[in-house]
Amino acid sequence: MTLAGKRILLIISGGIAAYKSLDLIRRLRERGAEVRPLMTRAAQEFVTPLAVGALAADHVYTDLFSREDEQDVGHIRLARDCDLICVAPATADLMARMAHGMAGDLASTVLLATNAPVLLAPAMNPAMWAHAATRRNVATLRSDGIGFIGPMAGEMAETGEAGEGRMAEPLQIVAHIEALLDDAPKPLKGKTAIVTSGPTHEPIDPVRYIANRSSGKQGHAIAASLARLGAEVTLVSGPVTLADPVGVTVVRVESAANMLDAVTAALPADIAVFVAAVADWRVATSAANKIKKKEGEGPAPLELTENPDILKTIGHHQSRPHLVVGFAAETADVVANAQAKLARKGADFIVANDVSPATGIMGGDRNRVRIVSKDGVEDWPDLSKGEVADRLAARIAKAF
Ligand code: CTP
């Protein structure tokens, strides 16, 4: 319940992305937040106040001149009785009015009267987002201290046009709100961390590559947990389909060689956690052109050569981080193998997991790990990957 007791005023303005705001209300409430909804007139053309009110389990505020609402709560209290105002979707029109301090309806009046942090999730046609007028308004709002999430690039709901203008997904907005409202202690403030995550792709030719089943879920979660504890995190990620964690610098790479370069470039650091499932081998010389099938001949042989071991390189580096953590994905003799890796790779501890297909860990959402260090073996229970990440970040913080 990361948002327990937090009061969020959700302003829904008029765009097709308003349908996603229904889900946003659920996701916020799932995390313990109280959501008070406010809709502009245009928003009510896209989703009904009935649906919004039912999901929020609260009255929906719509009208600046509603006698009942004014007597009951009033627009000034609406603006003040909250920990954060989130505008999702935020239209070009509402942003323009905010940038000019206009207060012609309930939403703009509340936004002018508030002293709570404000987060906008813009959604509009890409041409409107790119327009010079919108650029000016966004710059003004940013310098006024208004926060933004998105818009994202992708396909537009109405026209099928592609470009920047899609509203951020509800879970991305939730993660951003969690980060903004997080008042937990920051034991890793002032510390820097490098995390590797995901698989690597080792090219065979321009269209083919060698890869593995790593999803990046565990590595990304660890980067997010370290950032939540105040660390300045660089996440070096192989190709994954996950959203970038909030508050983390993400460097995207393809191959093990690229990953080593990116990790080395991020040194010095206080902490390094190597979660990536780096390919142990690459094709010795990847072909410049697509390798063609030749009738009657067998497949072209692939000569493999060993990749650099990133953990081992950094574990023995002259700028070795104070704390180096490795992972060990094993399918047998989990602890014995992890102990051997600990010494060989120069890690302070190894997070060992059994990735036999029956465990469902590879690509799944849960993990069961053992922490192997020179002090012994800790057996952790079956946890979500997010919980493993939080525990690991707390353990890292304790080491400082
Ligand atoms: N690792 C790395 N670079 C590599 C290979 C592995 O940084 N080229 C890191 C992984 O991120 C992980 C740890 O080393 O933290 C263990 O990886 P794993 O593949 O389990 O170990 P290997 O050294 O490949 O040993 P084995 O193949 O015997 O399992």
C-alpha cells in the first residue's frame, strides 16, 4: 500500500485518453490512495461521471458554480485538501489556460488556487503537442514547477497516426506519483549505483542474433528500489519491453561488449548490481550481410568466442565499486555454484536462483533466491520480484 492515506485530486480533461483514467483510478486506489475526481465539461463527452464516481467511490466535481458543491467542499478546499493533483489526460487547451493563469472553469480555478504538487499527463494529437504554442506553454508550466509524465510515442487512438502524444499508461503514472509522494527515509542518498538488466543480443548477421529468455523484470525492479532509497542509479539494459523505471538513468545496449563499455563508462560508483543475463558467447565474426541458405548445403557453421565477463571485470577493476553484487542463474547445485562464482568474480555477495523451467522464474513475476556471501547462505521466501528488489536494496543500504 505505497499510497496509503494519500489524497489525490484527479482532474480528467476532455480527450479520448480519458478512458485510461478509469483504470488509473483503480490502480491508485489499489495502492491505498483516496481519489477525488474532477471532470471538465469536455471530459464528460468521453467518459461518464457515473463511471468515474463509481470507481473512485466519491462525488465527482464538475461545476464551478454548483451551489451544493461550493457549500459542501468549495473550490479552494478542493484545491488544498490533497497531497497531489494529477491531470490525466491533460489536453492542450487546459495546459494553455494553466500557462496563462486563467480560471474560467472548476479545473483551471483549482489548478490556480492549489499549493499541492501538480503532475500533468498530456495526451493529444502529435501535431498539437509539437505546435510552437504548446511548446511555449509546456516550457512555462515546467518553469512554474509543474511536473510532466509523457506523452509517449505511439499510435493515436482516433486517427492511427503515429508520433508523440499518447497519454502515459496508468501504471507509469502511478509509479511517478509514488515517487513524488514518497516520504520514506533515503539511506542511499549521495550514493551512486550501476545495475545491469535484461538479456544481451549477440549478432550473427544483420537480421539474426543469439539471445536468451531474460525479461529484465528483476534488474529493472532492483534499479527502481535503489532509486527509491535515494541512490543515483544508472541502469544498463539489454533489449527488453519494460518501461524505464522512474528516477533512473537508462542506457540501452545490445551486446555484451556494448554492455561492458556502458558499465565502464558509468564508473566510478559506490554500488554495482549485475542482474543481466549476459550471453557467455558471441559469434566470432558476425556477417556483414544476411547469411543465405544454399540449396543442398547444410547450415553455415557458427564459430563462437567468449564474451567479456562484466561482473568479473568490474569485480577486479581498479575503480571497483565498494559493493559488488552478482546473480547466479542455476539449474542445479545452486549454492555450491554460487559460492564458486563469489570468489571467481570478485563479488561481495551473490543472489542465487534456481531457474529450472519448472520454477517459472525466467520471465515470471516471482522469484525465490538465496543470498550467498562469505558469511553464509540466507534463504529468502518466495517473493514477487519487486519484493526481492526492495529487500536487496535494504540489505545494500545496511552494508553502508
Ligand atoms: N555476468 C556478466 N558477464 C558475463 C556473464 C555473466 O556480468 N559475460 C554476470 C551476470 O550478470 C551475473 C553473474 O555474472 O551477475 C553470473 O552469471 P552466470 O551466467 O550465472 O554465470 P557464468 O559465469 O556464466 O557461469 P556458468 O555459465 O557456469 O553458469
